[in-house]
Amino acid sequence: MFLTWMDSNSWLIEMAGQRILLDPWLVGPLVFGNQPWFFKGERAKTIDIPESIDLILLSQGLPDHAHVPTLKQLDRSIPVVASENATKVVEELGYTDVTTLAHGETFTWADRLQVQALPGSPIGPFLVENALVLMDQASQSRIYYEPHGFHSAAIDQLEAADIIIAPIQDLVLPLLGPFIQGGDFALEVVKKLQPQFILPTASGGEVEYSGMLDKLLSMEGTIDGFRQRLQENGCDTQVLNPSPGDRIEVPLSSSVPS
């Protein structure tokens, strides 16, 4: 298995013989609601769009997960598995092979890869987006992904996961608390799923942010501090912290029980 972090929430996952592009923001700026004064992200360096993509996964319909300028650059015939909200985005762009996953539903791709949707991040009062579980059907190895750190009770059904991709640090708004949940939330999910590895997402990297929202946000916690907390809590999980664009091999020692 190989993982390439492409900054923000964007990942290239190579597992089960497939190349999977997850929540891609790869070209152009990131702007919410066409209001750059409110929030804008710009890449310090260009990352090339990967070739030979077998599947696109979209956990949310927000621009930092279903990024329209990036999706316009990709082949519209690539199959997409998406949350209900993200489905609307890709269908409007003309994607022709779209599977919507509701919470609890699974999708099998190429008789090799199973994708399961669990409740994930709440977006406003009425919408809960998807967390995702990817399983190689041959090895039974699993990746659990939740990009905002909102881990629902549904993870109890998983028994375990080899890899977690989730925030490790808190991104906090004054008076409202964590907007992205790492820290205690990441430690709790590690204790439940007992992964061999956890990889941070949605923080750090080489993206330059600006706007009113960025001025209000503050980051709490560090990667090294989280490593120390894992040791203090008797967790054997290793933290892998790749730089944007680095393709790393994840050396799984054994498969997860089915």
C-alpha cells in the first residue's frame, strides 16, 4: 500500500491494485462561496494531477473536498463514489459514473476494494457528511478516514483498522470550540480502532491561507505532542507525517480480522 498526501484533505491511495484519488484539491485557489475575503487557500507549490486514476472518492460536498476547479480538470468518465452532497457537485459537472453512498452503505469496486460510508462531519444543523472505510478484500486491510475528526459511534462496528487518516491537531474558533477535532478525539479513535498507523490530515502542509476566517482560527497541539500522548496511553500506533507530494509505502504487518 502506498499513500501520497497532496496537502489539505487530498490523498492518492494505492491499495488493492487501484489508484484512488480522495477529496482532491489540486489546482487553483480554494474559496468558499466565491468570497475570497472570507476564506482563501492558495498552494505555495503546484502538485501535478496524478495519472491513471481508477476511482475518485468524495467524502463531502464542500469545496475543500469536492473542489470544482480540480474536478473540471479530471476525466469526467472516471467513476466517482460520493456523499449525497458531493454527488450534486459532480453530476452538475457532467460526471457519468457516480455512486452515492449513504451512511451504512457499501460499494465494491473491481471485485477488489470495498468502500463503506459512516456518519462523519456535521455541516450545519441538518447535514452530516461521510466518513469512509476502505478495505482491500484480499488482505482485509482497512483504512478509516474522517477529515474533520468527528468520529461517530458507528466506528464501534469496525472492530479495528490498520490505518487512520484523521486530524491530530485541533483547529479552533473563538467561543465555538474545535472546528476540526484532533487531540482527545484522535486519541479516542486510536484506542477504539487500534491502528498500526495514523496519518494527520487537514493541517500543516504548504498551503497559504488568508481571509477573515483564517484570522479567527488557531491551531492547538503538535504532532510530537500527540506522539507523546500515544506513548503515555500505552498505544503502539505510529504517527506517519509525510510532506506534501511524498509517496510513502505503509508496511502493514498483518491483516485486520474479518
